[in-house]
Amino acid sequence: MSDALAVVTVFALCGLAFAGLALTVGRHWGDLVDRRRDPPRRLVARLRVAAALCLAAALSVAVRHEGVGFGLLLWVLALSAAALAVAAGVTALTAGTATTRNAKPR
Amino acid sequence: MSTKKRALISPALRAAMLWPHTWAGVTLGGLLMLIFFMGSLAVFADEIDRWMMPDTRVGAVGAHRPDAPFSLDRNVLPVVERLAAGRGLRDWYAKLPDGRRPVMELRVRTDGGVSGGMATADGRLLPPVGTLGATSFFYPLHYSLHLRAGFVGYWIVSFATVAMLAGLISGIIIHARIFKDFFTFRSWGQLRRSLLDLHNLTGVLVLPFHLMISFTGIVIILPMVLPAGVNALYDGDVQRFYDDALGNYSRPRSGTPAPLAPLDPMLAEAKRLWGGGEAAVVFVINAGDAASIVRLNRDTGDRLSLDVEPIFFDGVTGAVLKHQRPGPVVATHRLLSGLHIAAFDHWPLRWLYFLFGLSGCVLIGTGLLYWLEKRRVVETAVVGLGWRSVGALACGSITGLLIATLAMMAANRLLPATVPSRELVEAGLFFLVWIGSVIHAALRTRRDPPWAAQCWAVAALAGACVGLNWLTTGEHPLRAIALGDWPVLGVDAVLALTAWTAWRVARRLSHRLSGRRDAPAVTMTEATDHV
Amino acid sequence: MGAKTVRRAETGRSPSGGARPSRPAWTTAARVTAAVFGAYGFAWGLAAFGAELGVLIGLAPAEAVTAASLLSLLILPMMALWAFAVPRAAVGWAVLGGGGIVMMTASRLIGIILP
């Protein structure tokens, strides 16, 4: 695996994990999927497991490709970067519609 | 985990944490902004140096390791002789060229004073650069505020950094819905909520980096700012502690002249002892003396740790005098220091450090702005002196700092090389412009600090910097791409992005000001994200 | 910060307690000075005491100094915050200042006893 590809993979896996976790948060589930009810418990549990697996996979790619020190550092920083990216994505997807604004408790 | 948290953090504790969090932020926010912003610039200090020192833009095509093997005796020593100019040499050092700095940097102490300069890898001395650049101005400003006497700057920066750590911890305690708000940024609606969301997002999501960078920042200078252990075990002699911990070696001049042994065999021996790796710095102490010492530091580009593994040679015989590996705790200290300094060659990590450093600026800036907005609600009619002071401070440390930095970079391209003490004129301009922008902010803060006016200034200056680099060096973006001069291209690109963002923010602020009175500051904080 | 101190903050305080701007100025001043100087004094004491203790258990001096200093830096911000969380400012000063002095004295004693 080339350097760039490994880094991109680490970021993508972290992003996927946080995207899944974002859906388990009631507010974002309501905005993005179904406003009427909370995310089903089974789905929340599965999303959490999937997110944990993605994060573990990202860590393993980072450590295998960059070594323990650089890999761990890259993974921790990629976590933050991916979480910020997911937050930006959630904002972009939900802030646009007028219904979202009205439905939100002020 | 969340149930455990609920049990641990009571409402009373949360309320108690709010006061120190708020007031540490309001009083030290401006200083912390300076520290975080200059630290972020320091991540790309070498690249900004290339931009500010056009003569050193040599061998950008990767010629920093010439075909002929680099030789200390053939490439470095003649430059040292030229810098000494016949005066008696005492000590000198040379930072050797590497991937990010294609030139070597030398400093020579002679009987007749100190002189320094830069030279190409093949030993051609370059004309004086006439600037402190990022490595000698922005970077020291980050950790010492240029207050060297008695380490005063170190103390102030460390104090602010402990406050930053306390602010991070108390912030996490105060924040009631960490998991519920984990990804939440409500960009619409009330400005106060948007500011608080952004404050929480940068604080929570980038928390590992902020904790790490604040902690390791103090770790580097720990023996200076917490010398209790050094006082107890080394009678307060920090130098002796460092010699012991890092395996340094020193001895006084003997007074008997003796020639220096060839350096290249020492370099080869050092590489063998390091088990590979390159040399980063060569020091010659007591040059030309029978007690001369040659010290070689290892390049740390391939590792996280800042352990430079110094090897000390006898300057006359070339025998190894000392090569001591640090113990496990000191090695940990070097690792923590290395995490902060980020001297490693790793571009994704370098960009993440830069961006997360700026996210620290956003964290501090949104904190200040949130305080201002919240107070504005309380004090509906008249804005008090305290509010105006914090407003001016926030403005001076957000846009004012940008203006000063950009003004210095513009001056760097405008001042002719013949100006006496050119580097000091540049640095003086930085401080003058900064003070000027704070005064401007203080005078113009009525209902709001003068965000729009200062954003226009940022946009104009950043744009001017890109243009001036083109005009004075002939290096426009297309040429930089053709040459593969990524450092200069990168600095120009970030400047252009700054100009564009500041222009958009300024335009929006001006529109809003003519329309609605309040609300513009959220875009303000987005602006700091890009510089 | 241990669970014990937190629980004390939880139960032992009236709703109006703690460091609030509404409290008398001297209480706030006592907490701020305890957080700045008291916590630093505590960290200083721990760094000095830890260094001597480290040598006592056989660490090299440079290792002992570094380990104790790192530990002190780790607890310094938490101690500073604790000065605001503790129900009474005087208790904060007593623990931070007193602890610092005790540890400094202990470190001196070890230094004198050891050659």
C-alpha cells in the first residue's frame, strides 16, 4: 500500500466510524432519517459495533503502515479530523432545509 | 461510561468550574491566541523561511543531496573560514541542509565577535538574508515572546499554558452533553449558540491534540519553569542537569593550539554508532585548541522522539569522547518533546498539526466572542468599559495579530536589502502594527469591535503579500509549480486563501452592519480557521 | 481528581457556595491565589520530594528529577482547578500550601540524611 493510500484509508475508516456514530445520536437521526421516532435500539447497537470495528481497522492500518509511534499519533489525530469532518457534513446536510429549522426546539 | 460520568460530575462541581474557566479564558485568551497562532505558523517555519528569504530558494528540485557525497571538510569548513574572516575561531556550528531547508545555516564565534550566514549545500555563501524569518521570529515568539532575560517569556507562556490545560479540563467538566452534542453545530439562529457549538466542537473533538500539545509544550522547558528537582539534586544548576540527562560533554579551553582532525571520518563513525540516519548539526567547540570538541547531532526526521543522540569527538584525535543513551524516563521526556516540536518528516501529520493548532485559535476565539455576546445580553443598553476592553483585546488578538503578521511579511518583500538592521526593522514593524491595530480596536469599539475594517485590512495585506512575492522574486504560482517549489507555492496558497476568506467575511460583515446590528461574529471565527 | 473530593464538593456545599463572583472579593482572591501559587507550591514540593525519593529507590538523578517533574506537571492543572472546587477556600490553601511545605521539608530532610 502506498503512503498516500494508507493515510487516506485511515481517514476514510475513521470518517465512516463517526458517520455511523452520528446516526446513533437522537438529534441527527431525527434530522437525517426519521423525525418521528428514535433510532431502533438494535440498529444503534449494530452501528456502535461497526464503528468500533472501523476504528480498530483504521488503527491497524495506521500502525502496520507507519509503525507504532507514527501510527498511533496519526490515528489519534485522524480521529479528530474525521469527527470534525462528520460534524461539518451533518451541519451541511441538516442546516439547509427550512423544516429542520422550524422543527428544532429553540 | 456516561452513567459513571453522571455520578462523578455533580451540578455543584460544574458550577464551580465555570468561574475559573471563564476568567482564565477572558484574561489569558489573547496571550493564548498568540501562542497557538505562532505555534501553528512554526509548524511550517522552514517553508515560511523560504518565502521570506528568496536567496535560499535553491535546489528546490530536490538537489539538497547533491550527487557528490556531502562532505563536512570540503563543503562546510571553507564557509566557516570565510565567515571567520581571519579572526581567531572559538566555536562554531552548522545546521546541515535537509529536505525542508536546502541550505546550511552557520554561526561562528570568533575573538572579534559573532557572525552567521547561510550557504548552499556545495559551500557557496549566500548574501545576508536580512530577516529573522519564521524560525527566528515567529517561532521564538511562540515559546518565549522574545523575552529572553531571566526566561521571563518562558514563565509567562508556561503559566498561560497551565491555564489552557486547566481550561480544557474544566471545559470538559462544564460541558453537560458531550455525547449528545458531539457532532452538533447549529450554524443558523442565535449567534450565541453557534459560537458555543463551535467552541464545544473544537474543544471536544480536538481535545486529544489540545491536551497533548499544551502538556508537551511545558514538558520541553520543564527544568526551567519547575526547577524543584534540579534544585534538590543538582544545586539548581540546570546546565549540569542537562549534561547529565542528555549525555552532553564539555571541557574548558586548554590554551594550547592544535589543528582540527578531519571531520568526515567522525561523521562516518557517528552514522555507524547511530545505526544509520543522517547528521543534522555539527558543533565545534574550542576550535583550534588542544581541548577542542566536535559534537554531532542526529537528524530526527525519521522518528517521533527529539532524541538527537549527540556524539562527542575529541577534535584533535577524532576519538569518541562520549555517546550516552538517555535512561527510560529521559527518553520519555524526549518523546514528549518530539511530539510537540514535530521535527519529523511526515506531511499528513504536519498539516494536521497546523490545522489543529488553528483549531486551538478557533477554540480560544469563540470562547472570547461567546463571553462578549453573553455579556451583551446582560448589559443591554450601555456597553461598559470592561466589555469594550475585552472586545478590543479579542479584536487585537484575532484580526490584529493577522494584520501584524501579514504586515511583517509584506514589509519583508518591500524593504530594500540596504536598510540597516533590516531584520530588526521588520520585527519592529510587526509590533508597531500590532499595537496600532489594538489601539484602533480600542478606539473603534462601540457596539462591536471593528471587525469589518480589520478584515478588509487582512484581505488587502494577504493579497498584497502574494502579489509582492511575484513582483519582487518573479515567482508566480505557475512558475512555482513548474519549478516544484512547493514551500513557496504552499505559503502563497495559504495567503491567497486567507485573502479570499477575509474578503468574503469583510463583505458579509459590512452588509450586515448596514442591515442588522449584531450577529456577524460567527463568520469571523470561521475566518481564523484558514490562516 | 479523586471521587472523594468530588463527592465532598457535591454534598458539602450549599447551592450558593463555591467561587462565584457574588461572593466577597477576598474569597475569590483566596481561591485564585491558591490556584496559582498554592498549586505551584504543591507541584514544587512534589517535584522536589519525588526527585529525592526516586534517588532513594535507586533511580539515576536525572531520571528521578524528570519523572517527578513530569508527574508534578500532570497534577498541577488539576490541583489548580481543585482550589476552585473545594467547598472552603481555606481548606484549599491548607492542603495545597501545607502539602507543598511538608513535601519540601521532607525533600530537604532526605537531602540532608543522604550523603
